[in-house]
Amino acid sequence: MTERRRYCYVSGLRLGVPALEELCAQGRPPDLVVSYPVELAHRCGYTDFEPLTSRHGIPHLRAADINSDEVRDALSTHRIDLMVVAGWSQLVHEQLLTALPLGGVGLHPSPLPVGRGRAPIPWTILRDMRSSAVTLFHLDREADTGDIVDQLWFDIPSDTTATGLYERVAHLQSELLVRRLDALLAGSAPRRPQTGHVSVWPRRRPCDGLLDFTASGADVDRMVRALADPYPGAFARFGGAHITLCGGSVDETVQGGAPGQIVAAGPHRRWGVTCGDGSVFVPDSLRVDEGVRAEPTSLAMFRPGASFDVPSPHMLVASRSDAVPRQAFDSDALLRA
């Protein structure tokens, strides 16, 4: 009888939780889970996998470096044939992949070869994409360049937030992996080279979330939606305080003032901030400095007539290392070509 093929599941993020839960529910759990240690809990979307692995009796290794000797030894000890990576911000070295009989596969929330690189969920919103895909692909020596196993396409509502898109992608990753796992373990999964338009999305830093209220209301709204939880958030400064706008929307019915100026936006001290095109962005949740979320109307500091601090030119330049397009990214025309 042929010995059962064994696989390792690698994820440090809650993006990878639904797939692991579904595989366990179907009686197809991995033989080893590798996740981030608590020292990396500051990373966006960090999740502690210990409760889940303990509940299902799955061997669990915490590792900051997927290419470490500790991980290599664990893969050997548990006789792992295949590595499945579903949320890990580090390239798996070729030496590690070639040591596995079936190599490795990764899940990436963009329609590869479009969207290789970092921060795919925020960039999807910042580029105003109306459709995208989750890609299951074979890992190779470069980031996100390997042959494609399968893709699941989906539409993106115009008002989507990073929070909603993150959850949607997590469940699509689960569907895709469950559908292809048996073929991957049998060594018979499809593989086709990546073809067509290639784009590489750069890393985003927390400072890239600095809001420029001279931009249009649509651009401000897009930035706020793109950096919603689990990401650091879009922010501005008010009286020297760091103000993170956690959510909100543009209200075209409110009369604006000068860019960055606070104006009344309804009853019960509801307020908004004027954008460069005269529209008003009305926040529904914010944080002051490192505090918890608060209702904007509960903070007396935001009085109509006051203004957010004007960023210095060098701050704006630093936060615009990769400009946000002012027009919608035509994903249907480009990606399906």
C-alpha cells in the first residue's frame, strides 16, 4: 500500500484560519502547522494558531524564519512531502523546497501575474479594481512567479473595505485549497506558466497611510477603506495628535470649507472634514494616538471651523512613494486580456 502523503500548513495570519478550519472539519488536517511566534504579534493580521492546533491535536511549531534549521528539522521529523503557505511574508528558499518530495504551493490574493509582491489587499482597493482573484501557485525561487494551479475570480464592490476584502479572500483561499489539495498530494495538480501583464506591487509602510486632504473625497475615502483593519489605518494629525480614521464615507450633501477644515455634517455634533474637491468625508469611527476606537461625535476637540494640521511637503513626498491612481484600474480589460 502506498504511504499517505503528508503536508505542512504555514500561516501566521488570520487570513489562513478558514482554510485550516475547513480542512480539519473535513478530516484532512495537516501533519504540521508552522505559525509566527508572539514576538511578531505586531504584524497586520497576526493570529495565534495554538488554540486551533491544540483543539485538533496537530503538531505546531512557532517560527520567525521559515528557512531556519528548526523548521527544516521539523519537516524531516514529520516526514512532510508538501508545504502549503497561506499567509507568510517571507520567501521560502529553494533549498528548502527541493528537500520536499512535492515542493510547495502558495496562496496569493491577486490574479497573478498581476499583483506580485506586497500588500495585495490594500493595493487592490487603492487601484480601484472591480474584480480580482485568489491564486494557488507552485512556489519557486522568486516571489509569486511560479506556475499556477488554479484561480478563483470574484467581483469587488465599489465601497469594499480592507476588512471585508480580507475576509472574502480568506474564504476563497479555503475553497481553492480544499478543491485542489488531493491533486497536490497526488502530484497530479495542474500547472500552467504565468502569462500576460506582470505587475509587482511594492511594500507599504505605516507612514504611507498619511492622508492629504487636498486630494479628492474619493481618494481620501479609498485610502481609508484600503487601510482598514487589520491594517494600520489612514491617518492625519490634529493639534499634534495622531488621528486614525477607521471608517466613514463621503457625504456630497454637506457644504465643505477649505481642505482639511472641519464642518458640521448633521445633528448630534456629527462632523466631517473637507477634501480638495469640496466634498466632505464624514468619519464614523476613529482613534486618537494609540487609543481605542471612538465615536467621532464623542470628542469635543473636533469643532466646526477647526482644521487638521497641514502636512509638511517632505511628509507628503515620503508618503507618496507609490502614487494612488486617480482613475479606476480597468481590471476587467487588462486582467482578462
